[in-house]
Amino acid sequence: MTRHLVITGANGFVGAHVAALAAAEGIGVWAIGREDEPSAALVPHCDRYYRADLEHEWTAPPGADAIIHLAGLAAVGPSFAQPQRYLSVNTGIMTTMSEALLARDDRPRVVVVSTGAVYAPPADDEVVSESSPLAPTSPYAVAKIAVETQADYYARRGLDTVVVRPFNHIGPGQGAGFLVPDLTAALLQTPPDGVLRVGNLQAARDYTDVRDVARAYLAVAFAPSHRHRVYNVASGAAHSGRDVLETIAEALGREVPALETDPSRLRPNDPALIIGSPRRLADEFGWAPRIDWRASIRELVAQQSGSAVP
């Protein structure tokens, strides 16, 4: 019998990759998005598409086996200018979905996508596990912690909710507002003798290819059971913004230009190093990243620049 998956926020960067992987595994995909139509990347993998403002209505029919909940405001930077909007929208969506599911007899597992940004900045080179302390450094992370609290509350009400905390993910299809596509666009617009204005490139982050992230979500969604309430999705290694920039420049066949720090691109309370532990996910579900972070960057750069992947 065909399994069915609902993906909220399906037109986003991650949603299309989750849909593609699910469809390849023979899972029927029911997608929900704010847009009138599914994106071109989503269309080939989507059996049904529902347009909805999930803050105010839940449109998916009964019969799904699992939900991967991606919908919500997702960029960290803009959250500093719109803190209350991030909190209102993200928690509102979770309430609307969960209350609708409580009213039904069938209750699919709900994989609630949070973020590794909810953790307190680690000391030195400490690896962040699911038991590490929480201390949000952005309104985006504040909103995600609130949504996690809702997931715990609704689990006590009878829903099968499980939280995944992805660290930085990258790969083909990622749009503006994130480090790799933004650095790629800036470098493409900077002449060889020009100056590239950047944020803090010394900060090191844990990067995982979006397709590996999608595999992790599906593993959690369709496992017979789960032993924990929360799972990190991470590679277990970190790379600096400078490493990312050098990889982009190499993919474009050019040198890194002169750099100048742009104060407007610096984030308050930006931790120097973040590495996530994927041990819980690996031990229980056998998950591990398969795609090298540099290969992921090269693929995105090739897509963005219109060139072949070296």
C-alpha cells in the first residue's frame, strides 16, 4: 500500500528536495504552499498540491502517514527587524495544524523542523548534542523554541510529534538570504581588482547538503518508532566562512578578491564555532551524510553561474 507524506512549506528550498526523495521511494507527496501553484522543482514529485495560508487554515485531507512541517519564516537575518512577526507566524502555523489534527481520528507523525540555532553558543570546540543548553541568539531561534514547546505540548495531547534540529544546510536550489548563494552572487558581481564586502568570515558552521537533510527527515518520518523527542541533523564538522568563500572562488576559476568587512552584515551574538553531533540520528536510524560539503557548494555555484560543475 502506498504511503503518503504531507509537506508544508513545500515550495521552499528544502521542500522540493524532500518531495523528490520521497517520490523516488514510492511515497505519495501531498504538498502545501502559500503560492497559487507548485514550483517547477516541486511539480514532478507532487501528487496533490494545496494552496493555503497555514497560519489560518489547514487544508490537507485525512489519510497521510506522516507530515514534514517546513512552513514558516526561515531566514535568520530579517528576524532581527521583525521579531514579533516571526514569533506570531511560526507559532500560529503550528497551532492551526496541530489543532486540526487533534480533531481527526487519523493522526500522522509530525516531524517538526526546528534549527540548530536554538542552542547556546558552545564553549571552545565543544560539539553540540541534543542535551546541550538552549539559548537563542536571534528572534528566529526564539520562534523555533516556541514551536518546539508547542510540539511537546501537542505530544502530550496525543499527537506523534518529533523535532529535528538541522544545522546549516546548503545545495542546489538555495536562494538569496543565505551564505553560499549570497557570497556567490557577490563574487560574480565583483571584478578581479575590486573589493568584496563581507560579514564575519571567521565564524565556522556545520554544513550538510540539503539532500542528506531530506534523507534524515524521511528516516524520522517513516521509522516504525522513535526513541527520542529531538534529533540533530548535522555533519559533525565545521568550516569557516572563509573556507566557503575560497571554495566558491575555486569553483568559479578565480582568486579571492580583496575583502572589506561590512558592519551591516555582522549579526549580534554571532558564535565563533558551531558543530552539531549527529550521533543520536546515526545510532537510531543509521543516517550519515553522503555528499561532501565542497561538492554541494560547487553544484550550487554551477547552477547560479550557469557553468558546468568542475
